[in-house]
Amino acid sequence: MITLGIDPGSLITGYGVIEMEQRAICAVAFGVIRTDAKQTMPFRLKKIYDDVDALISRYRPKRLSIETAFYGKNVQAALKLGQARGAIIALAMSRGLDVAEYSPREVKKALSGTGGAAKEQVAFMVKKILNLSDTGKFSDASDALGIALCDALRKGTLTEQQSLELSKSRNGSRQAKSNSWKNFLDANPHRLIQS
């Protein structure tokens, strides 16, 4: 089964397409849809709509999983995010896809075992589960891949073997939790900000 995960945004919308077969789960495609900040919102929504429509036509997913909206300090940003989500959800429903919505906390918990996991920890788990290397393209789309994986876990579409391997990865992550940031910084020294 093919699932399209979407991390919506009015300027950058991440996408990740995963496929689950009998004994394997893999990333089929991932990347971002970028809109022009100089364009009006209706033009940006059309670009997002058209590009997601093209992804649906190309990969033929059965499900679309999308991150829920959250309220930050900027009301205008929240409204724009809601518009982007609405356009994507309406498109998916019109194309006959099953749609599932997940909060950032649900995705973090499904992949790392804790809802308070750092974004980097979730990206690490996505890379590990899908056996991906860290590229700029991955960084932009890791949340969308994580949303698609969360959906696979929640809907029980992973095989027993896939669930067992994910559980082992999560348990290993928990066992190393006391050193997780040290391990992360040792593996990613370029991310350390010196003051």
C-alpha cells in the first residue's frame, strides 16, 4: 500500500511517499513544494493543490496522512496553514483517498516512543526505518515521511516484522536516551552552535 504524507505550509510543503509491501517498507519519493512568497495566497494555494494533485496522479496512493494545524503566536501564519491544509484535504477527498490527521506529538510518540522527542530524534528514526542518508532533500521532507510512517503504525499496515524492527529501534533509542544528545552531537558536530 502506498501512503502520501504531507507536512503542510503556505511557503514550503513537505511530502513523503512510502510503500509498504509484505516484508519491506520503503521511501518511494520525498521532497518539498515551494511557493513564491511574493504571490498572493490564492496563487500559492493553487500551486500546492496542483503539485499535490500531480503527486497523487504519479504515485497513486491509497491514503493521505497530514499534520494537524497548531496555533503559534502568529495568527496570520496559522490561518494560512489552515488554508493550505484545507486545499490538500479537499483534493485528497475528491480523489478518493482515505485521509488521516496526526498532531506533531502523535508523530513523535509513534516514531520515538515519546511525544516530547526533538525534531532531530524523529528525523533520525525516519532515516533508520527507511534506510535513508541525510541529504538536504531529506531534511526538508523528514516530517512528511514521519507523518506517513505514523499513519502506517496507527493503521496497523506494518507487518509483524516491520513493527518488531521499529520497536527494537525505539527501545535502543530509549536505552541510549541519557546519552542521546551527546551521541547526536558527536555524530553531527556541524549542528553544534558555539556561543
